[in-house]
Amino acid sequence: MQVIFLQPDALPSLPNLALTIGNYDGVHLGHQAMLARLVDGAKTLNLSSAVMVFEPQPREFFYPDDAPARLSSLSEKSKLIAKLGVDYLLVASFDEVFRSLSADAFVQILKQLNVRQLVLGDDFRFGQGRVGNHQSLSEAGFAVENLSSVLVDGYRVSSTLVREALAKGDLMAAKTLLGRDYAITGQVVHGDKIGRTLDFPTANIALNRHKPPLHGVFGADILAFDEQGTALSWETLTTKHGQGVSGVTAGSLFGAVNIGTRPSVLGVDWRLEVHLPQFAGDLYGVHLQVIFLHYLHGERRYDGLNALKLGIHQDVQQLLDWRAAQST
């Protein structure tokens, strides 16, 4: 899949396209149904398939301090969409210029992109003031297919429902809506190095979003990748001091994960920290995928570092007990 960052005044030359437009945050089952229909329809009509997304997402632009938590970063979203067979990902920069486009101006952009077929959700609106809709696109000469929402247990699958499930620590409900375990991928960066002073060293993983959708302490499977997304063997990252605890997922290590603002050390920014029991190695610069499997409890505030150390010890032991139970 080719990723193209759109500039309204310098649009790329593309083949005739079947296009869908939206945030596609999380690429849940509803999104997957939409993209499957897009790809199948494009093949039938001898078109290339394309998805247009927005960065930042519109609500992040309009309400930066009160935008919904991000389910997926652009990189994660791109990988998930690519797996579904889409040919192009068109990334539109949602800024003052883009948000000021009239519906007519947006239609002209679609025509310059050689869009022939549109596959859209039933609530799609576009243009300044959100005045554009399916009817105006049809009147502009596009073939428009309106895809109804996907239902799971009678509920419309949506990114909002996934966020609500994750906020409650209900990983199974989120998995049902996503069709997979929820995961976050990011590069290991330098943190405050407090964990190593407590004998629980952690890998601090870049979140690449303004706010994650879940918080608290979790058991997770951890996979390692290089900059190009190629899977790395843990043996190549491990020193002689420790091999780590095998995860449930093939090729993974099991990790104790804290995601939140770290109130015990007066933290204010969101952090994703992973402790790998019985592992020793240098992970800086490595990309780790954290696959959330078990919710232990919400983030807690401890009075002092000794209480924090004891709390972490108890959490890690409980999570290791849970991991051991998965093998029986």
C-alpha cells in the first residue's frame, strides 16, 4: 500500500479510484466491513482502492484539550489498513485551509484525484459546515455506495464503543468489537529511569497520540520490531542475565504494563511503561507492540517510593500468576 500525504494545491496523479473517507480510528469490525466492500468493489470495477484519513482527526483540531482518546496512531492505522488489501492511503492534513474548504471545493479535489466510486458510512458529511452529503456527491457525478453500520450483539460497532470498553478495562468487549486484541505499538525512548531505582526497570514506549484510550495496570504480550517493521527475535536483544517470561502469543515475552499519568511520582503526561520480568537487555530504539490481554486494576497513587515499590512487586507477582494459569 502506498501512503500519500495530500497537499490541496499539489495533488498527485493517481489511477481511477474507489475511495472511502473517514477517521478509521481503531479499524474495528465496522471499518473492516467497509474496507472489504471497497476493495471488492474496486476489483469488480477495475479501479484502485483508496482510503482518505485526516491528521489530526477533526475533533483533535477543533477541541485539542477535549478530543476523544486515540485508538490508533497513524502508523498503526496504516498497517491495519494495508493488511486489508487497500492500494492507497491518502492522508489529508486537517488544518485551517482544509477545514475551510467548501463542499464544492472538496468535490473538485475528489475529481482531481480521479475518484470514480465512493463507499461511505451512513452518517458521512463533508465541507465547511458539514453541508455536503451522499446526495450532493451523487449529483456531482460520483457513484456512491452507502454502507450500513455493522452490529455486534445488537449494537452498532463504533470507535466510541471500543473506547468505552477499554476505559473500563473490558478487554474482551474491545476484542469483540475490533476482531483482535487491542494493542499499542511505539518506539522505546528514554524516560525518567525511576523504575530501575525500584528494581523494576521499564521500557518507556512512545504513545504517538495525545491520549490513550485505557489506563491502569495490565498483563500483556510484547513483540519487538525494527524501524522497518521487521520482527526481531528476543534472543538478539537479550543479554546473558535473563531471557524473560514467554508470552501467550508466539514469539512474545510477557510484560507487566502501566499506562497512565503516574500519580505516585506526580506525573502529568501520559506514559506507557513495560516491565519484562526476568529480562535484561538494551531496548532503546526498538519498536515494541504491547498486546493487552489482562486488566489487573486502575492506576493507583502510593504514598512514597517504598509503598510504590511494594505495590509494583504485588502487581508483577499477580500478573505472573495469571500468566502461569494460561498454560494450565
